[in-house]
Amino acid sequence: MGIVAGLDSAPDFTRIVVCDADSGTVLKQGYAPHPVDNPQGTGRPSDVDPQNWLLSLGEAAGGGLLEGVQAIGVSAQANALVPLDSQGNTVRPAMVGTDRRTQVAAADLIDALGGREAWARAVGSVPQAAHPVTKLRWLARTEPENAARTAVLLQAHDWLVWQLLGRPGRRTTDRGGASGTGYWAAATGGYRPDLVELALGHQTMLPEVIGPAEAAGATPEGLLISAGTGETMAAALGLGIGLGDAVVSLGASGSVMAVHPEALYDPNGMVTALADATGMHLPVVTTLNAVRALRGTAELLGLPDLESLSGLAMKSTPGSHGLVLLPYLEGERTPNLPHTAGTLSGLRRESMKPEHLARAAFEGMLCGLADALDVMRGRGVEVRRVFLLGQAAGLPAVQAAAPSLFGAQVVVPQPADYAAIGAARQAAWALGVSQGTLDPRTPPVWQGAAAQVLEPGEDLAVGQAIRQQFVSVREQTHPGAFRM
């Protein structure tokens, strides 16, 4: 079919993979960090000049990397809002997804619509600091002149696609990206302009939401540009997950996402009802505490790194001699306990050893993520196997406990640029549809990721006992907090 490329514009860098469109084999790769300097000069890390993304893209594609490529897919950091004026110029620097200035604006918006359940019913998610709709509220309250000038709303991947196409009059996005805005509902497939007006004070032009296999357009040279999507959806596409699969991501915070045929409605707002990049749905449940609990424990024990913490934990036994760590160090979202702190329970003389605390940190982190998996299962999502991502996924203490605590087969994929690979797979899909060789309902079948497979086996009963111990402490400490 040809050669395609996928580019992933992450918060700090751009990665590009060039792939065979039929098999997905990676042929070439490129990388470049984003420029540090912000030409628009606000000096705030939450503000980024989007031109930096283009500069990084150009550097990553240097040396003829894209020679022979027929189509490009774009993945980019989630929730980065690019407000444009009526002429297509940026009103202000882009507000990135990690922006924490908007926390008060999120609470304000929740109240303005009548609570968490009202938002969950409207768009399948409850406003958080990261959501573009929340950034609009912050803009209206903090920078009213910029808010008044805002005429068009794009996210990072939308803006990059638009730039690659030469800034045409038509602006597009995809279902996955739109579902994370807070003003597009995956359940209905439609925008809620009234929520834009509620947040910003007036309505704006919103990008056209095109199908997963549609092309956003072609460059004058005939290079096809696919719809693009957010990093989360691109990584799911790059991994090749399908029905019955969940992905647990171990960052400082944690997340669980799974493929589901329908949009989920969760009145408690624990589930964010995203769309994926294939026409299905991608419900997500997040925890505020994952690897940060491990790093905190390592510091407490005077250990230099997570590898040392894992080695120490492996000297303990499952259950950590009765020690239970509720890892709610930064408050928690699942369950919704924003102002709580962590809890260490079960201290006895025989359990007061470094190795038991180390193991309790790993078990507490994984039990918190198992709670998030239970939220999914409680909403009817089938989970037969769990893909485990993140640097900590390779630690022996994680791999020893995860299958039994999750109650499922655990797959640990070999590290790779899955978001960029997913963007390339989307490009191959759009290219094949344009050539009449692929079905617009089914993405191309690419070779699966190399992975280590871990089975719960005979440890399943042990894992269930550890979970019950964790749940018991959680209910004693925060009774009724985990209602589903």
C-alpha cells in the first residue's frame, strides 16, 4: 500500500515513526525536543507558543526522514487548548493539559451547571483543571480581553493538522480529541455550544468532527493528512487493544482505560466517557496517586531509586505482614477524596520493617488501580487482559503482584513510541480507504507489540485476600466513599 508516518507531539518533544503501511514495521524514526524559550514571553510553564511544536516537528523530520511518505497521522498532547482569533492567529499562547491554574474554574463550572451528575449526563465527564472547557472559564474570568477575541477553538493535534495542510478554511478534529474537551458528548456525537458559552461567555467556531478513517485533507504536494487524535487514543490504536482489553498506565498518577462499544454514563463522574480512534469508545478512570506513592516511600526509606525499592519489597511476602498503605498522598479522585491524605494501617512490631513498608507501597498503588478497574467492571466493561504501561511496569515487585490483584492476564509491552505508531496506523487507514483497499469501518491489521505475558495462576486467591484487606482499611478510614 505504501509508506506512512506518524508524529507524536508530546509535551516536551516530537517523535516521528515511518512505517510500512501494510505491516506496521517501523522503518525510520526521528526525535527532537521542543524549544525551551517561549517567544511570546509569558514565562509560565502552563503557556506554550504552538510555533514551538512546529519547530520541533521540522527538526525531528530533518535529513529526509519523510521522503517517500504518502500519508501522515498526527498525535498530540491531550487537552492543550489553542484559542484563535477570527483571522486564525493565536489569541494567546496555548494552555497545556497540565495547567493547574484552572482548578477553581473547574469547581465554578460544576456548580454553574448544577453539579457533577449534570455534567456527566451532558458530556460524559465532569470538568477538571485539564479540560479545555475549564480553560475557557479561566480565560473569561482572568483574561477577559483575550476571551472576547477568541473566535475559534482548536486542540494541539487539530492545530498541527491545520498547519500541515496550509491553514485552510476548513478546520477539523476527530471523535477522540473532541470527547476530551468538555463540550462534545461521545454518547450523542454532537457538540454542546451552550457549554462553550457557559464557560467563555460567547459561542465560537468549533472544528468539524470527522470519522476515524477520513482524511483531514491533502497538502499541495498530494501528501494525505489523516484526522489526527490525542495521545491517549493514538497509544490505544498503536497497541492494538480491542474489546476485553484494558490499559493501566503507571505515571506519577495512574489511569485505566478500556475499549467499550458504548459511551458510559457515570453519575458519580469517576468515568470519563472518551471516544477512541476507531469508532468505539474509550472510558477512562484516573487515580491521582500511582508512582508518586512509590517515590515517596523510596525517599522515606532512604533508597536512591525505584529499582532499589522493588528489590527491598521482594524480600517481604504478599500482604506485607498486614501493612496496608492507602496511597492517597495528593488527595484522590477514585474514590473522590480531594482533601484526604494517605494512610498506613496495620502497624505491629513484627511488621515494622523496611521491606514490609516497601511491599505495602507497591500493593497499595496496585490496589488503588484495581479499584479503578472495578469501576469499569461495575459499569459493564469486560476486562480479560490488562496492558501495563510505564517505566514502573518492568519492576519485579509490580509484575509479581499485578496479575493477582487485577484478577486478569497482564501484558507488559516492550517500550515503544505507541502514540506515534498509532498515528501512523491512522494514516495507513486513511490512505487505504482513499485507495479503495481498506474498509472505513476497520483499521489495518498490524503486527502486535512484543510483550511479556503474566498470568495470575494460583496466586489469584492471595491477590483477592490482599484486595479485601485494602478495601477493609479503606472503608474503615473513608466509609461510603467508594459508592458505585
